[in-house]
Amino acid sequence: MRYPLEMPRMTPIRRIQMVVDVEDPMVPALPLSEFVKAFGKEPEPPRYRVLTIEVLVCPEDGNVVLASECAECPRFLRRSGDYIICVPSRVSSP
């Protein structure tokens, strides 16, 4: 008996831009949009640095993970642009 091939999952990656104050470590990091709303201007280097964090929701367990953590998962196939491609989990019968 042949089983149909399952389509791989394509999970979108979300990019979050955070602004970090490198001169004062006690200041919390803010999303770029919140920084502009609070200060009324774009962050200016060298005091502020804009970091881009790539996250996604793991289709296996529903946890939020960094895109770089997917490489450790045995179901990970590859990254293609703004998507992580992974093999769907098999449902085992009792």
C-alpha cells in the first residue's frame, strides 16, 4: 500500500526591529515603532543600535523560537526567503 506524500510546512518568519541604547544598559529595548512614537525621531548611532530579531511560531509545539533555532530541529529542511520549511510530524497509531 502506498501512502501519499505530505506537503512540507512553510512557516512565515516575523522580523522585529528593536532599538538598544548602548550607552545606558538600564534602558529597556524598544521596538522601533515605539521608539519613534516615544521620542519623535529615528534612533541615531552611535548611542542607539537597531537590531533585527527573526522569530516564528514552531508548528510542532506552538512555542515562539528564533529562526536560527530551527536548524537544531530534526524536522527542519531549509530556509527559503521569509519562510522555514519543515517536515510535518507523523501521527502514530496506538
